[in-house]
Amino acid sequence: MRMRLTFSVLSIAVAALLASACAPGAKLSTAQTSGPTPVLPEPDKALVPTVKVSRAIGWPAGAMPAAAQGLQVQAFATGLVHPRWLYVLPNGDVLVAETNRPATEDPSGNPVRDVLMKQAFEKAGAAVPSPERISLLRDKDGDGVAETKTTFLQGLTSPFGMALVGDTFYVGNADAIVHVPYKPGDATITAQPQKLADLPGAPRNHHWTKSLLASADGSKLYVGVGSNSNAAEHGMDIEFERAAIHEIDRATGKGRVFASGLRNPVGLAWNPESKALWVVVNERDELGSDLVPDYLTSVKDGAFYGWPWSYYGAHVDTRVEPARPDMVARAIAPDYALGPHVAALGLAFYTGTALPAHYRNGAFVGLHGSWNRDPQSGYKVVFVPFADGKPAGPEEDVLTAFLDTEGNARGRPVGVAVAKDGAVLVADDVGNTIWRIAPAH
């Protein structure tokens, strides 16, 4: 009964979305819902959850995001197809995963819901067939614009995370880690990808993205694996080893769950000062416009962060049955809230020197944008200052104006990366552009 009720509610909610229905506006400000101690209101018990998707329209000719004072933005590359994730090679070449969810993803079991969700994805610009490739962008003359684009690697399955260790290049497919040989300067790799390790995937692969990060010594790979549901409404059997960060031994391919209870951990990065692992996480939905904040947190080996039984530490999600007070008691509260439903995806600590010193060692975060909040949240790139390996101030807007004055999405930021020259690169999967943030002249 619980599962059928959840499907019914979601179907009604998506129908409301397509009709552009709007719930009463949220009352909490960004200052209240972000930072180390966010305000957490009581859950909204409305029968129909708030749903408000921004229609994807792309960038009009000559338009671009707005950069923060002291910074400027330009297009590093345009004409891409759903660019999601970025990786910078040692020689300065920029790799971009042009990708989307697997075409073979198992349906939910509710045909009406599946049709409505498909229409919602189309409205949001998220229904593009996956190009299944990684492309290489090369800026030969150093002017901040890539002159050439080549197909670096194909024959992949919804590729996302990337990592180079020595002469081996690794890719996080939707269902496995694969690898190919790499030589400095390679613009195209024709070798057939070989599997290192399986990852949770088909037949149902709700949160399909598999981010990837190598340890400092290259012996381990860390992979973000999202949940198969919002709040375990399909049962826990399909959540085996999901909502977790996996550690994979690069020599043997054997893996283990490094940390769990992370609903959808996407961007992974090493803090340059503390050397700790940090992640940005998408939290659960359908508890109201101001719940639950997505977050940025350090990750401890063996730690549990609450999903699905609780959020932000010991705040119990009463929808999840049976209750597990033993798990709630273990739950660690995250370090820093980024705001509710902002869809935090990209994460990069700034280790360059081109930008002002204020940005040194802080975190750039790509907020893809809400589909279930009124007013909308996210749709921008923010910066969180750090000191001594910890967040040290309120988040700051770095790149904005992804929404037009009518609430349509001209772009949606996803992955962020620091270029070899110290600029910050941002993948925009609705604008089909890689933006480059640099100091203003």
C-alpha cells in the first residue's frame, strides 16, 4: 500500500508540474537554509508535493551567465550535446562527458507515472539521448577558447566520472568502472574499454551518475553511487550498496562501501589542506520547499549519514518503514548546507593562482537547480570559502543568471573543474556550453 500511494502522489505531482501549478512560496531565505547550522522547518505534510520545473530554452544569441565582481565569464566551448562532467588532463586538455541516463533504465512499474516523468524530463531539457562519449577540448593558443574538439573515447554506457592514474584512464560508466591506456597528447583513443569493477546499475538505476576520484597515491578509486529511490519507497532490497561512496582497489578491482547513508553523492574532491575526502550530496524530496538541504561534507571511512531513515543527523523521516532508531543514532550531520533542492552536483577545490587569493583552497559548487521548490533554488555556481580545511563563511554567488526573468532555464550548471591555467570551467548541460571563469581585466 505504501508503495502504491507514493506512486500516486508522484503522478499527481508531475501532472501539476506540467500544468505549471505552483504551491505557496517558501519563506526561508538562502541565509537561513545554507551554512553549517541551517534552519530545518517541520516537514510539509501536503498530499501533493511542490513541483515547479523550469522550462529549458537555452541561451539566446549573445547571452551568457553573469560573473561575480572581479571575475569574468566566456564560452570555452559551445555546440556540445548535454555536457555533464569535466576532467582536466595534465597537459591542459579538457575532457567532457557528453552523456545522459541509460536508455535501458527499468520503468517504475507505474505506466502513467513513467509517461508523466518523461514529459517532465523533456520540459527540463533532461530527455536528450545519451551521446555515450567523452570529448576532448584543446585550447592550443591559450586564449581561453578551445579551437578543436575530438571524440576522445566512445563505446561507453552513460559515462560520467573520469580519472587518470599513470598511463591508465578510468571512466565511471552507469554500471561499471572501465579503463583504457593513455599517452600524453592523445586526442582519440580507439582501444576497447576494459572492465575493472562492476557497480550497482541495471535493471533499475535511478541515480545513474557514477562520479570518480583517485587517491593521492593512485592505489584506490572512489565512486559516488546514488540511491534507487527518493526515500526507500521501493524497499531496501534494491538499495544494496547504493546511497554510498565505494572504494575500489585499482590493482584487483575489489571494492567495499567506504561511507553510506548519502542519498546521491555526486561531486567528489580531496581537500587541499586537510587531505580529507569531501562530497556534495542531493538530499530527499517531498517534504516541502525548504526540506531537505542538499549539502557539502567531509566523509569519514565507515561513517553513516542518515539516508533513508533520517536527514541532517537525527531528524527522522517518518515515511520510511520500518523505523530504525539504531541507524538514526549512528547518523552524522553534514558539515555545510547548500540550500534545499538546489541539486548540488559539481565540486572542485581551488588550487590555482589565477583567481584572487580569496578563492584559494575554497570550494566551487555547481548547483544544477530545483524542480520541486517554489521559489526555485540553485541554477548557479557558488563558492564556499575554507580555512584550515573547513568551511569558513557563507556561500557566495559566482555565476548566476541561468534563469531568465520568467523562470525559464537558459542553462543548468553541472560539473566544475580547475583548468591548468587556473581558470574555473563549468559544464552547462542545457546551454550545451563549457563556461570559463577568469579574473576580470
